[in-house]
Amino acid sequence: MLKYGCILKFENGVYVVDELETKRKAIPILEKCVNEYYTLSTEDKHKLLCAIIDKIVYEKSQRGKRGATDINNSFVLELFLKI
């Protein structure tokens, strides 16, 4: 299944996703989003994030203590972009 915004190239008789070119295309879009983000209202920030993020996966491997600032209380956020 193709993701929105993927760039295809023709190789050996088939179309394949050009990952590098897709990422190159996304960089200026993301730069503009970052530059404008803090000038937007809360509602517009929400709309912007919904427009570029497909899904977010949160993973936490260790249980943390409330109020602890220990580095071992780590988690991972994986962002899947639409662009």
C-alpha cells in the first residue's frame, strides 16, 4: 500500500517508491511547518499537526515513579508522517 506523498520511480519494469526523493520532498514542507508553528493559534496548530501526522505510536518499557526525573524513565514516540 502506498502512503500519501510517495514518489515513484520506474526500475526493472516496475514502479517502486523512491524513499530518498520522498524524504527530500518532505524537508521544505516540514521546515515551513516548524517555522510557522509558534505563530499559530492553538486551533491552527492542531490542524497543522493533523495535516502532516498520520499516527503516533507511544512505547514505554519501564514503569516510572511519579515526579522522578531519572533518565531511566524513558519512552519512545514514533511519528508516521503523511508527507
